[in-house]
Amino acid sequence: MNGPTASPLVYAVLIAVLVSAGATKLQRAFLYHPDRTIAAAPKDLGLSHRSVWFSTVDRVRIHAWLIEGEEGKPIILFFHDKGTNISKRLAKAGELSRMGYSVFLFDYRGFGLSQGNPYERGTYRDAEAAYFHLHHTWEYDPSRILFYGEGLGCGVATEMALRHGPSALILEGPFTSVADLASRRFPRLPAASFLVDRYANLRKIRHIRSPLLVLHSREDEDVPFEMGRRIFEAAPEPKRFVELTGTHEMAFRASQETYRRALGPFLSMSSARALNRP
């Protein structure tokens, strides 16, 4: 005797679950390119630092470095891009440190030495844990914490700025949303319908009151230049837009003097505003 057979509805649900799981896996493969290779350490660049470990609310262990600047100056919480890790952002951290600012570099789950696998809510948990460590463990006043996001990290930095209102927000190569990126990359597919991770930066930036600096290059092959302009135009004042040269990954090297001229005055202005808050 034949056993009971599954109804068409059960098969439809199973197929939908499998399609959704496959779409989620493909989306995250497109969005995150975790690099676990630690290519250098701060001491290799002569940077004074501390190696730090902390845990998220869901008990994922996160690795970070504190690059030390001048005592009494603000600290920059740095949110890196999708295909790198903190060991490959030491040159940029060193530049900021030479301006006198401490820099807190951390790897999202699945990147560098951090545990786990990346997804949108997980990156927010990682960032919250990093912010909590600065504010509560090391007792940095929120008025002395600035946010700097690049690429994917713009999505994490924007969410954190919405939650915490930093003394300044710097976005390098920001995108409007993952849906917009997916539609450009796959124009013939309904990619937005299958998105799990969205990073809706354009919607969020309208509600952020922190001083904003947007850096973007017309030669950026990963994130269209016009997305950076749209982010800038939607943001409230005070804000500044600086055009870079070079590709998405090479803009820092190609535009170092532009970085210095843009970041120095902006960070000084933001620090002064923070100190004068009532």
C-alpha cells in the first residue's frame, strides 16, 4: 500500500523555501566577500595600538585594533568595505592617526579573525558591540566618537549614525541601497524581490543630523558616482561633498592629498562642534 502523499501546497511551500534559501545565499555571495587573511599588523607601520576582542549580543567574538592618536582628541569608529579586513586599512588608519585621531578598526563577523558569517543584522550587532566597547568599557563620551564608513561599511555606519547621532559621519563611496545596486548589476532580473539584506541608506540619511562628509570618485566601478551624489543631496546640512579620483579600491592611494585637504578641516570643525555642544 502506498503511503500518504504530500499535497501540492506542501510541494509549493518546499520549493518556495528552497528558492528563497538559494536567493539569500546568492545575494550574500554578491554582497559580502570576507577576507580572512591578516596581511599586516599595526606595528609593521609603526602604529601604536592595542589588540582587542569583544562579544556581540548573540555571542559572536569580534576582533579589533585600537590605533592610538593624541590624548584628548576624538576617536574614529571605522566601518570597512565588503572585500577586505582591518589589516588592509592600516594605511588609512595611519593617515588619520597622524592627524591626531585614534582609530578603532573592527572586523565584521566572518572577516579577518572575527567569528561567524556576515549578514545585515549581524553587521549591526557587530557595530553596536564596537560602539558599546568604546562608550562603556573605555568610557569615550559619545560626543568624542566619529563614524567613518567605506563601501559596504557606509551601510553599517549610516544605521549606527541613525541610532546614535555621532559628532560627525564620513561616507566614502556610499550606495543608496542594495536594491539599487542589484537592479543596476542585474537589470533583467527582479533582484530586489529576493533581497534579505537591504542597507537602505538613502531612506535613512534624510534623518541623520550629524555633520556629513561624502567622498566619491567618478571612476568608482563598484558604486556609481551618482549614488554618492544622491546620498549627499538627500542629507540635511551641514554637509560637504568631495570628489576623488581612482577606482573604488584605489581612491585612497590616488587621492591622498585630496583626502588630507578634505578630512583635516572637516574633522577639526566636527570636533569643535562636539566640544561646544550644550
